[in-house]
Amino acid sequence: MAAELHVELVAADRSVWSGEATLVVARTTSGDIGVMPGHQPLLGVLESGPVTIRTSDSSGGGTVVAAVHGGFISFADNKLSLLAEIAELSDEIDVQRAERALERAQSDADASAERRADVRLRAVAVR
């Protein structure tokens, strides 16, 4: 079993993050899933939620968190692909803007926008 896996987090409009990791946790339609090196091959549908990537020592070690909204997760041969409709790293999220978006979505009773804003704020809280 390998000590790390290669991760590619890609949004519809850009490559968000790429590197080596020891663990990736993501939310799928079947529930939260953790993928470590040597995991069985998988293909799943991503739900909106934070994705947590534990980077390996060769990448400086640490944790990368991203807010992901929809897409697919695929793992085979120690290569994990997260193909998201929308994804942003927690460092890129403007907290005040996300809080305003959440308030606006709640007052407009827009459940979809409320979910997106909530995921963004949860991703920032994890970092």
C-alpha cells in the first residue's frame, strides 16, 4: 500500500488544487467518505460540502479545505479526482461576503443559495 495518493481538485472553470495527500474526506450522496492510499476504486456523486485534504510531508504537510458544490469523485490507482461544478479554497472565501449571502438567502427563502453560503462558511471554519 502506498503512503500517499495524488489528488486533483478541479472546478468547471479552473484547476483548484493538485498535490499529494494522505487522506481526503468529502461528502457524497451516500454520505461522507474518507479516501486513503490503497482505497478500493470508487466513483461517486459529490454533495455540497467542505472537502478536507490532509497533505503529505512531501507537500509541506497540513490541511487544505475547499467548499465544493456538486460534481463527481473518482479514485483508482492511488489517483483521486474531485470534479466539482463549483469549488473554492477556504483561503479564497470572503467571510463577510459569505455571511451577507447567507442572510440574503435566508430572507429570500432561497434554500439552494442558503446551502451554498453555509458550505462556504463551514469550509472557512475548518481552516
